[in-house]
Amino acid sequence: MQLLRSLLFTSFFFGSTLIYSILVVLASGLSDERRFAIAHHWSRTQLWMLKTVCGLRYQVEGREHIPAQGCHVSMWKHSSTWETIAQASLLPPQSWVLKRELMWIPIVGWALGRLKPIAIDRKAVLAAANQIVAVGKQRLADGLWVLIFPEGTRVPAGERRRYGASGALLASQAGCQILPVAHNAGYFWPRRGWLKKPGIITVRFGPPIDASGRDPRELNREVQAWIEAALDDMPKPGQAV
């Protein structure tokens, strides 16, 4: 039964994402705020459907740590598709660092392009880092946060991978803060497979880290240590929440 529910949600996800993408493209002549409002509504709709169809909810801890002023860099654990959906409604409008191949998807890629992402070639590591810093500074100046998954790709729940330093480098040079974000979504919505397990995903925002003038390598170690420690402290499916 849960697999059928998961497949139903997946069908809704792809169909509704196409519709919302068309709306974003049609809103090309409108303000950035209008387009990001559509993305926000898309995110809220998917989360509501996950709860209603699959019994998969979420709870937020540390919301008070989200800076009320200024634009900053948020660095997220990446273990699921869930966080790519949720971030659009949990934080202010953001420029997402993503692989450029996503921009090649008809309609969906066109919509992404109108939401001011930073589309990188992950194989060109040095060029990608320079692009994240250069374009990231511009996005921050334009009033957008910058969101980055420092692991670069989805990592199975319970596993760890070295964090890339481009987000820390951007924050250090831009003189802003880093908001570390941990979650256990990978245990409920694995990186591969159709099944979405019912339960409660925990999302935890950490205290913002002032990056101004600091060594990016030191910053990166601090962010990774906080995120991984927070994950170790979170419940897994089958445990009491």
C-alpha cells in the first residue's frame, strides 16, 4: 500500500512540477518576487501532498537561528530529493547551486533559469568554484540567499562525504554568514527507489556562522562538524520522535 501511495505522489510530483514550471516561464515579464512566490507555492503543495498521500511530515528545529536581515549562504546536507523541495518554502528566496544539466530539461530547465540559479559544470571543479564565488556575490547583492549542497551530490543516509569548500569561500569573501542545515530526510525518502516511508522528517537549523575574513577550509570543517553531529543526534525511522 505504501508503495502505491508513493507512486501516486511521484505521478503528482512530476505532473504538478511541469504545470508550475509553465507558470514560472509565463511569469518571465513579472518581478522576481512573483516568480519566487510560485516556487514557494510549488514547495508547499508538494510537502502537503507528501503528508496527505504518504504520511510523511516534517518538523523544524532552530527556526530562530535563521537571520532576519541580510542575505546569506545556506549549506544543506544532501541525501534525498526532499530537501530540494523543502528549501523553497523554509527559507527566503534563494539562488540554488545546481548541476547545469538540469537547465537542459525542456520547460523545467527554462523555469529554473528564470529563478536565477548558479548552474555549474561539476566536472570542472576549479571553474565551478570560481563561478560560485563570482555569481554568488552578485546574487547576494541582488537580495537572494545562496543555497549549496557542499557534498555536491546526494549521499545515502548514514554515509559521509568530504564537503566542497566553494560555499565557505563565497561566504568568506562576501562577508556574510553561513546557515548550516541538517535533516534526516534520506532515511524516509532514499536517494534511489520509489518508496517514501511515513514518519516525521527532522530539519534542524544551526546557529549562523560569521564567515567574514575567515579561512574557508576552517569554515568548511566547522560546518561539516555541526551538520554531521546534528545528524547523529536525530531519530531514524522506527525510533521515537
